[in-house]
Amino acid sequence: MSRPRDIGTRVETAIVKACQAGGFPYADRQPLRGNRDQGDVIVTPGVIIEAKGGKAAETASDNQITKWMEELDQAAEHANAEIALLVTKRPGIGHNNAHRWWAHARLCDVIGSKCEETGDHATIIRWYLGDALAWLKREGW
């Protein structure tokens, strides 16, 4: 049985490799900072990822995703990040295919200024990590 820290290391390493393959060669794991968490992975300056793996990620309810997104908001604030993604391992999708894991984001981070018009700051979207990375590249990150 794997320990939680080992699971986290494997998941974070898989995400870093997916980021590097997706055009972010300097993506790297972040050091632990206790209550000043700045995410698990820095994709590029201004963009962080919080990683979740194991059964908890594979079976996460909508309420759990919302809770993790609230934690991600804190990490993004601590890291002074403009974009923050929550990446969850999908059941049956191995570490070599982390680009197919779910990436959750705030809709406001994706649509930007249009969000101010609607006032919707809570909506969470879910897409493949590979698609999120391609979007980041198109947006100039």
C-alpha cells in the first residue's frame, strides 16, 4: 500500500511531465510551505496547479471538488498566481497519461473580463489537463 506522500509525489511528477510535454519546459514541483501553501506544481510564473491523486481524487464528489477549489484559491493568493488549476487523477487513467486527467478551473479565470459583466465568480469548469495546457499556450502563458 502506498503512503499518501508517495501517492502525491507520483501524481505531481506525472503532472510536471505532462506540463513539460505540453510546452512548459520549466514546470516543476513546489516545496511544501505548510499553511502558506502555494500549490503543488508551478507551470510557469503566474500559473499553479494543486494536485489530487489516489481514491479520493478518483471518486471526488462535486462538494469535495468545491472544497478543494476553495483551498486552491488560498494557494493562488499565497503564490500571487493569476491562473490556478486543480488537477485530479481519473480512474483507469495512469500516470503516463496525466494529460487526460481532469483539470478544474474557475470559469472567470478562463473568460476573464466577461466575468465582471455576469458577476459569476463561483462556476467551476472541468476539462482535460492537456486541453487546459493548450489553452494556456494560446493565451500567451
